[in-house]
Amino acid sequence: MMHNSLRLTVVATGILSVLICARPSAATPTVFFDRDATTTFMTSFPNSLAKFNQFTSSLTSFGVDNVDTAVGINPGLTFGGTGITATSNGVLAQAAPGFMIGAQALLEADAAGFPQVNTDFAFNQYITAFGLYVIQGGDGANNNLTTFRLKNTAANTFTDVPVQIGPGWATDNAFFLGVTDTSPFNEVEVLESTDFADGMLYDNIVAGRVPEPASFVLFMFGGASVLCARGRRGQVSSDKRRQRTDRCRCT
């Protein structure tokens, strides 16, 4: 009886561990954010760069598309050797001297005279980490509360990450935003409160993954459950054999 109680305790502990570790939808995303009030037109952005480095060092794998080879409106993006690619929407790849990190940045298409649509990045596979530099947002009177929506299109769920952009920021400001979430997502939509007025640019976009400790816990629980089940079956078989022996003695 003591052995059975011990097994039940082990199983109960395992179930509790899974319930704690396997609730990604209840987790709060981890946000990496810092900005440079002025960048001398993108010649120096130490705060944003330090946050980029901190963000990428927290990932198990990632790729960066620096946008320098992107072509035209709504270009495709490729994230190194990770196999991750993305389609973009609502942006235009172009040289923007003073407002780009390399040779190009992604300018919001409505700032170039196209009809207004939300900026969107749709990935070919599920990721758990996304980041990007945002340049020239919230300048002047633009009070642009912006939501970065992490969407799981298969489950029809999303997580919102709000960022206050502006007002009164310098024309050549920049910030880096990185987000990790244990709930995988395959699309990021940028929802601006003043989208018609605030022509932002995006550069050095990051996509990748964070460690997955819950899968290891689930594996360990599965192994413990099998061992407990085998032990229980063995105990039942032993009890049945003992009962048959007792009946034979009685007759």
C-alpha cells in the first residue's frame, strides 16, 4: 500500500509539473526594448544596439534580414540559414539616407503615397522570437501608441505587445524591440494608432526561437508515467496470482 501511495504521489507531481510548464497561452511575453533619442542620422545608436545584442544572445537560433537586398514593395525576407522566410505587407524597400542601418530600410508604404494598410510579416513556420529596429517613429506631434500583435493563424489566437511611440521624439530617433513568447506564432502585425501620420521605417529584422524546457519536462513525465504504469500492472498481476493460490488452498 505504501508503494502504491508513493507511485500516486510521483504521478501527481508529474501532472502538476506539466500543468505548470505546458500553459504557453498563459505566459507573458518577454520584451526587450531600448531607444536612442537621437542617432545623428543612424551613425550611432548604442542603446538600441545593446538591446539587439541582449535579445539575440537569449535565443537558441535566429536569423537577421538586413533588408539590403530586398526589392520593391512588400518584399520577401530570408533569415539566414534558419529556413525561416517571411512575406511582408505594407512596406517598401528603398534607400533612405540617414534613416537606415545598411543600404536600405523598409519604409511604410503609406508614407510613400500608397493606400494605408497595416504593416505585417507572415512567416513560413512557427517562431517564438521576433525583433526589429524602428526608425523615425513618434517624431514631432505623433503620439503613436503601437501594438505589435503576435498571431497564431492556425489556432486563431494572438498576443498583443503595446509600445508607446512618441510624441515629441526627434526626427532621427530609433529603438529596438525584441519579443519572445513560449506560445509559437507565425505572423506579426503592426497596429498603429496614428498610422496615417507617422511614417516609420524598419530595419535588421530578426526571427528565431527560444529554448523549450517544457518539452523536456513532458518527456520526463511521460517516462515516469510508463514506469509507474508498469509497476502498477505488476502489482495487480501479483495480487491476482496470490488470490488464485489462496483459492486453491481452500479447496
